[in-house]
Amino acid sequence: MSRFRARVRVMPRPSILDPAGLAVSHALGELGFAGIADVRLGRAVELLLEAATADAARDSALKMCERLLANPVTEDFVLETVEPAT
């Protein structure tokens, strides 16, 4: 077995209201930052996992996203990278 590091980005779907993003957008305006059109807040998840191959690690990470890490009703996810852990 080898170790792999997977990086996932989870974001609210564009059609879903993002109250945290609205709060940050408003706060940035209050701090004097102009030109903020929209702010969406999500989260980054980094997984260190063991698998036989990079493809097996990717499959496992995708299943984790689908079953737990992202809410399929309100969030989208992107599996950004799966690379050997150093």
C-alpha cells in the first residue's frame, strides 16, 4: 500500500443562498474594499489515505465526497488532486 494525499474543494451550489459569503462580502465593503461582486465560502478538505494505486485512492476519495464530505443537495465538490504523499 502507498500513501496518497487528496485535496477536495467543497462549495455551495450557485443556486443556494450563502449567508456566510454575504456576511463576508458586506464586511469587506465596510472595510473599504470596493468592487466585490460576490463572495462564496466553501471549505477545503485534505485527506491522507492508503491505497494500492493512485486510481484506487481517487476512487476512494470520490466515494468519501459523495457519501459524507459534500451535501449532495446543497454543495458541489471538486477532487482537485490525488498525489503521492511526501
